[in-house]
Amino acid sequence: MVHAFVMVKVSGDADTSAVADAISGVETVTEAHVVAGDFDVVAEVDAPDMYTVLDTVADAVRGVDGVIDTRTYVSMTE
């Protein structure tokens, strides 16, 4: 199992809470939170392998309207 944290930047005219809710609906996303700081949303992904993490971020998360940038950090511990 791969556990990753995805930092999401949202466009200024988008509803950040709605973006977080949409990201929460992605199958491998276990949680998504609106946060303060350099990014607007932090999502946690649990996937069977790195390819699934890649697909989740590249297709599902980046495909949400309002998402303009992401950074993915893979957990090195379980």
C-alpha cells in the first residue's frame, strides 16, 4: 500500500470547499482538508501502488475544476 499527501493549489475564483469536496469523492482519496498556507487543500491518498497514486493525481485530482497545481509527497513510513 502506498500512502501519499497531495497538496493542491486552487484558483482564486474557485470555491475551495467545493474543490475539497470533489477531491474527497475520488476513490483512492481518504481525506481532503481546506488548509491555510502555500496550498489550499491537502488530500490523503491510499493506493495499492505508485501507478495508482500517479493516476489519481494526474487524472482525478488535477481534473477537478479549480485545481491549478499539485505537489505529491509519498509517505516513507506506514
